[in-house]
Amino acid sequence: MVTRRGADARLVAAWIGALGVGVISLGLSLWRLMPGVGFWDTAEFQMVPPVLGTAHPTGYPTYVILGWLGSLLMTPLGEASLRMNVLSAVFVAVGVGVTVDLARRLSGSLLLGSVAGLGVALTPIVWAIGTHADPHSLHFTLVAIILWLLVRWGHLRHANPVDPVEEADEQAWAGRADEAEVAQDADGDARRGRRADRLLLAAAVVVGLSVGNHSLTLLLGLPILAYVLVVEPGLLRRWRFVAACIAAFAIPTVLVRFEMILRGGWFRAPFVYADPSTWDGFWYVTLGAQFHDWVTNPFADPGGRFADVATIAVGQLGPLAPIVLVAFAVTIVRQPRYALLSGLTMAITLFFNSVYPDGAIDRYYIVPAAIAWTWLTILAATAVDSLTGRDLAPDEAAAVRPRASGILRPVGLVIVAVLLIAPSLIALPARARLVDRTGDRAAQTWTDEVLAALEPEAVVVSWWSYSTTLWYATIVDERRPDICIIDDRNRLDYNLGELDQVIDRFIATRPVYLIRNGTSELGRLDGRYNVTGVGAPTATNLLRVTPIVTGDAAGAAGAGASTATGVAGRFTPNRAYPREACG
């Protein structure tokens, strides 16, 4: 018999476990948190949400909207860069808390669920993403919620094979006295069906929001479809409900994209990337067109790709990495439907990561790492159940089988929990040093030196990793509104031409500076311009450009200026290019 009091105790314990581990995760991220602005995409995601702008492809509108709201609510914490860093820590903490309950439901043990959550929080790629502004922190959280909703939906359609009283707990908590009453309730199946439908609709909504945050969510499409059809094969015959699920997915997907359209056009933001208010610009950003050429040959060097994945797995999971495949095999037996969902997600994500050489590809392994931890807890629970004589048959009949009694199972769970979490705890000092961003003030120091060195009304022809930091300083902090920052990306957006053409446009009337990544383009300036460092101790890549005054060079500069002027009419500045600064 499952009483209301018993159900209350179990559910309260589950909430305490999830919240407790989530708070630990939050504490770990705050302990190693970046204190201020960064370089590269970090600075972009510290800048764009507070001003409700538009980010680089695929736009990340869900992250931008939630970031704007979070930054607004956390205003008392200090500057915007710190608030956005803290928001990443919060997102990771929520994802970890959800993972705790997901693993609890899959393993049948709150202790093992808590270990899974703590293990995920201590996984270097997850821990690191919680120390600075990055939409992958929200991606992790939303995917964890999607998996949790789908697993709950699946357990309502088919009793949880490893925790047969889970549903009875929730029914009793809802007000019914015991399992017998649930079984005798003529409306029980209908109620269960309605609750299941609501969970699937909620999952569709979260998937839509997640697609608006990161296009990696699209990799879940096939796994989710396969899982749903296996759990409920007759679902397609319920065409009205299928239509409702499609609408639940499509509406948030479309609505969040309006942030890009509105803030790129009618209510133009201080920073806009590639003008998504136009038809071509919208699809360029949404579909990530600039990254399509990055995908490599999927059939090249399979051995090397597998070795790379193995190296990453060992780096993230330590000595637990070799048993992940064993854990998956056990998951196929104990939780076959979840094995389908998570296994396909793992396989597709790993394959995509192997053919897409992103500059920070480690972030793309956050979801696989979390899935691996859920498999490990299922393996641990199965080992204990085998040794204590608990029935392992994964079918609905498990709902009427008694639980193993005595002290053996609790003791066994404690032992395997310690074995699972021990490698992460032993590696904690080394991992803490690896992810530590507390002393990372390089971007702030660099920015201070650059802004101090620039002459009034200066034009800076910059490169993305440094442009974002300067944009943060000029747009969010409103420092040096007189200067103009022209990035390689915006040279393309506004048809400003090659590096020498940009210099030609301004050199006669404005001080011009360069910030480049290497020297490959500087050959275009030979014989026409002197390019010298400004002598800043940290900002050694800040270069001053001055003309070489000769008759030929002056004529060339004049011709170049004429060419640049020819495209000036298509250059429409926003606050990133103030009209009074850029001309």
C-alpha cells in the first residue's frame, strides 16, 4: 500500500535531493567564476543579451531573451558581464538538478540520482561552461528538461520497470489512498492519459524553445520521434493531438525568432549581426550559413575520429569512461525505451561533433556526458539489484512485484554510489584548477590599455575575438563613444571592402588602428602604410596605421578612397557604428 504520507516523503526527498545537488553545482560554478568581461564569443554573449541585441548565427534568441531578463533581475550584482557569467552558473545548476531526478527515475534510487547530478556538475566541460557567459549552459538545461519530460511521459504510458511504485506515489500524492484505489478507479486510465498528453505537449514546447537557443537541439529530432513512436505506436492515429504537438513545438520556435526580426529592424538594438530583419539576413543567421563549409568528410579517418572521442571521454569521465558502453548495454535491458532515446542522441551527437571542427568543440559534448552519467547509474542500480535478488524483468508486471527487503540493498547502493563518485572527487582539485576563471582579467586589462591608447575619433579595424570585447566596452559600458570599431564580419555586412579599402576610407581624416589575428593581410599595406605597435604592455596586437607620404602612395590612397566612397551609400551604421563616429 502506498499512502499519501509515504508518497509525500518520497517526493519531498526527491525535491530536496535535486535542489541540494543543484545548489552544490551553483556553488562550484560561482567558486570558479570569471569576474568580468572576456574575449571572443564570451564577450559577445555578455554584450548581446543585456541590450537585447542579435547574436552570431544561429542567433540564439531564446538565450538572448532569457539573458536580458536574467541580467535585469540580477542588476544589483554589478556589471553586465558578471551578471551573464552568473546566469550561466544558474542554468547549469538547474540542469544538474533536473538530471538528479532524471537519473533517480531511471535507476530507482535517489542516492544514485544525486550521484549522477554531482558527477555531471564535476565533469570538466559542464563545470567550465558554468563559469562564463555561454548559451551552451542553457542548451544543457533545456535538453535535460526535455529528457526528463519524455521519460516521465514514457513511464506514464508504461510503468517504470525499476521503480514500479513511482506512479502510485504520484497518484497517492494527488489525493488517492493506495494502489488498490488507483487500480479500481474507472477513470484512472483516462487521467493517466491526460497527464501523459500534457507532459508530451510540454516537451514539444521546450524543444521549440531549445531550437531557438541552439541548433544542436535539431540532433534530437530523430531520437525523439523514434522514442515517441515506440512508447505509443498508435500516436499517429490521434491526428488532433499530433497537430497540437506540432503547434506546441512550432509556436515558441517562431515566436522567439521575432526577437531577431524586431531588434534587427523596427526596434533596432545597439548591436545587430548580419541584419536578420531582412529575408536573406534572417535565414543567413537562422540557418548558420557561414558555418556550412566547416563540415568535413564524414567518412574520412574513422579510426582517428573514434580515438578523439575516446580521448575526450577519458578526459571527462576518468576511469569510468571504459565502462560507459557496458552501462549502455545494461540500459538496453533495464530501460529499453530510454536506451533508444539516449543512445540515438549520443550516436548522432558524437557523429556530428566528429565532422564539425568547431574552435571550442568540447562544449558540444555536454549532453553526451550527462547521458553517460544516467547510463552509469542504471548500471550501478542493476549491479546492486542483481546481488540483492531484486527482480530485473523490465515489463509492466514489475509494478506488482515486491521490492527487495532488508538492509542489503541500501548498503549496496551506498557502496556503488561511492565507487561512482570517487574518481570525480579525487580529481576535484585538478579539475577546479582546469576550469578556474577567477583570475581571468586579461580581457579587462587589454581593453583598458586599448581604450587609453586610442586617439580621439579613432577607427579600429579589428578581428572578432577582440571586436566583441571592444563592443562590450563601448555599447554596454558606454566607454569611448567617439571611436569606431569595424570588424571583419561587418566589413562583409556593410560591403566595406578589403582591409586596405577600409583604411583608405578613413586614413585622411581619422586616426586608424589595426587589431589582427596574424599577419596574412598586412602584405596588402606594404609600400603604402606604416604599421607599428603602440607599445602597450598587454595589448601588443594594437597597431597604429599611418600613410607613407609619397606621390605614388598618395595617388593610390586617393584612388582607394574613391573606391571606398563608391560603396559608402550602402553603409548604414547602428550604435556599433555610430554615424557621428564612423562617418
